[in-house]
Amino acid sequence: MASASERKFGLVYFDDEQEPGAGWAAVAGEPAKRIMGSNELATDTLWWTNIQYGHFYRRSEAFRNPNLRHDKYLVVSPKDCLREWGHNPDAVDAPFTCSFGARCFDRIMRIAWNIVSEVHPKMRIEEAFTGKTLREDMRSLFPELEYPKGAAATLMKSGTAWEEFTPTSVRSPRGAKFVVLRRPRMSYANEMLQTPVPRGPFVHRMRRDLKVDAAGAPEHVKRSEQPCMVEVTVKSMQPEVAPIYGFGAAVDKDKRISRSWVAHPEFILLTRLADVEVRSVYMGREYWGMMPDLPDAIQGFLSNKHSDLSWSAGVVAESLWRAVPLGEDKSKAGPMREGEERAQTSWQGAWIRAADKSTMFLCSMRLSELGYAVSSYGLGWVRCSVTEEEVPNLLKDGLSLGLVPVVSEVPEGTFRNLREINWQGDDKARNLASLTCMRNTDILWMLDFIPLVPQARRGEYLKRVQERWNKTVAAQA
């Protein structure tokens, strides 16, 4: 049995992203080496790869190797990892990608293991990370969630009750580039996991059962103290809002499903923006705060002041909140009857998705009002389509809305000193946002490691970080 210290993490960058053949591989902390096939990879290492999900499971034999993981096993891909640390994936070679990506993967997985092992002290590290994504692996850390059954399960699916993210119908300017802004991952995870969520049982009621007329039904449901999943018809929407809100906009062109259900948080927002008709509701018993019932390990991780400064901790935090809306673990769901459908999320997960939709819509709408073309949003981020000349202003306006850019998308010299950074988001993320805008990846890399520094040596390590920070501030004085 491998202990946590013996288990290794690495990255494989195959020459062909669709097939695990020849490529480059690196274990964290070791130089990259050339391999001719996955059979050459060490079996004491969990390998993150650049093989896309579809090819990994459907078009290659990669999934048969229990130590390989596809590119989106994490909430970031290896290429995303490079961009978020200021590297252009097209400008760095495979050996660098492997060496750097392996170190990032190692940090993320060890932070995740620290949480998992505290919640499940008897679990072996080999047993902890066996799912298709880290989100699936973190799902077991949460209290038992309620999954709709029967008729309610048929509505609880992507395209009918939510979308993973929202594509807008806004046209991109000619010659534009895409720029992503996001809420700081750690603070956003706290926000999502503090969303009031429902408790069942849920009872289906037609509009006539609410004992209000059609005109009064939206206000009645909006003010309900009981959680409601609402079947709606959107009669009309404010014209300046409709292109951004994208109600029912299909993400998958091959699965164009008519959206007809919204969870309570999104319904409340929708009534402010559109003429809505209520057709029926599933009404739950009460609202519940999930955060106090989470394991101490998760609460401690999310509230630790050093977690806010760590990019790797942020990736783990996003994995945690996005674990809640996942579908039911098939090993716990039990057998399905003939013709029965399985819900794609829990009642609680639907509320988290609605909170994300509402929050990121409001950020997107504000950016749109400022004149930027928002192309899509969701999962804590907004993607804008802007000309090269607009990028500096977009980044500055994003900061005023509590949105952080990706390091590689910050043009050199945009922010010459800390005084130019007008951060209006969560104060705990101020240093992270400032260093990102300054492209100071040296200090960010030091801060990133803090959650993994043993407590006995943490004071000394923090002193070194502070000294480096003081030199940075003094150089800008």
C-alpha cells in the first residue's frame, strides 16, 4: 500500500491528443523524459494527460490504464494551467509543459488528499482518486443529497432545468479576441456552498392548486418560504436583457431542448426581467444551510486565510462546490425500473446551479452595460469578446466587479503598480488579484505552496514570502 508521501503525481503530454502513444512524461519534481507508449509509465504515479474526455473513454484504449486521467479530470486542463500561470501553450515545448504541469497537478492532488484523508482517515490514497473527475472523487465528502425520483427525475436534466453555462447571442466585434474573467475560486466556492438549498420531500402542485390566479402566481411563488422548482413559460423578456440571459440557449447543437423549469433563486431573478407564467411547481419542505453540516475538514479548508492566496487550493475549492450538482453516484442509486430516468442532479444541486447562473448573469449584464460583448458565462467565469485595444479597460472594469483575469491575458505594463489596481471584490482575494494583474508569478508560486507547508515550518516560510512581498512594494514606491 502506497502512503501519501509515496504516491506520485505526474503529467503525460502525448504527441497525439487523441491516442496514448509516444510523448513526454514527467513526475512532479523530476525532469521530463521521452516515452514511446503508456506502458513505460510508472505504476506508482497518477498521470494527468492531454487526451480529451471523448477520446479517452470512447475512441481510444486509454481508460483501460487505471493510472491515466483525461485532460479535464480537474476543473482546468493542462493548457488552462499554463495560461493561468502566464504561459502560452503554443509557445512552450512539451518537456516544459510536462514538468510544470506535473508540479501543479501534484500540489492540487495533495491539497485534495489532505481534505479526503481527514474526512475518511481509513481510506488509502489509491482508493481516493478513482473517478472520472476530481469532482466525482470529492462527492463522497458531502452529506447525503436528495435526488428526484419518478416524474421529477425526468425534468432534472441539462437543457430542461439548467445549462452548465450560458452562450449569449451577442455578436463579437470584428478582429476580437476572447478574454476570460472569473470570480476568485476560493471566495466563489464559499459563496456557492452558503447558498440556501432545499430539503424534501417535494410535492408537485399545478398552478390552480396554489389558489391564486395566473397573474398572481409569479409573486406568490417568489415570496414562498418553501423552496420551489418552477415550471414556467417566458412570455417576453426585456430586450436589453434577453441576449445576455439566453433563457433556453442550447450549449450542445445536437441537443436542442426547450427550457421550462427553473429553481427558486433563478425564478426570483427571472421575475424581475421577464413576463413569466407559472404552470406548476415542485414545492419542498424547507430551506437548509449546507455549510454548517459539511465536514470540519472542508469548513476549515474553505475558511483558512492561506487558502485564499493559493491557486491550487482554489482549483480544489471549485472542485468541491461543483461536486454538489453532479448526478447521483450509480453505486448508491440502486437499480432502475424499466422506463425510469435518473436525475442528472440533486434538488440541492439544482439550487447551486441556479445561484451560479444568477450571480454570473448579473456580472455579465454589468459588463454588457459597460459596452463589452459578453459571449458566454457560468461556473464562476465570464467570457468577453473584445478588441486588443479594449483589453486594458475590460480588465480594470472587471476588477471593479470583483473579477480576476488570467495572468497570460494581462498585457505587459497594464498595471505598473499596486495603486492602479482598483479591486472591489472579496477583500480576502485582494492580494491574489493584485499579484495576478502585476503578473508576479514568482510570489504567486510561493503563496500557492502555503497550504502544503507543514505547520512547524509555516512561520519561517511565511516570513520569506513577506520579505519577497516587501521588496516588490518597495520597488514600486
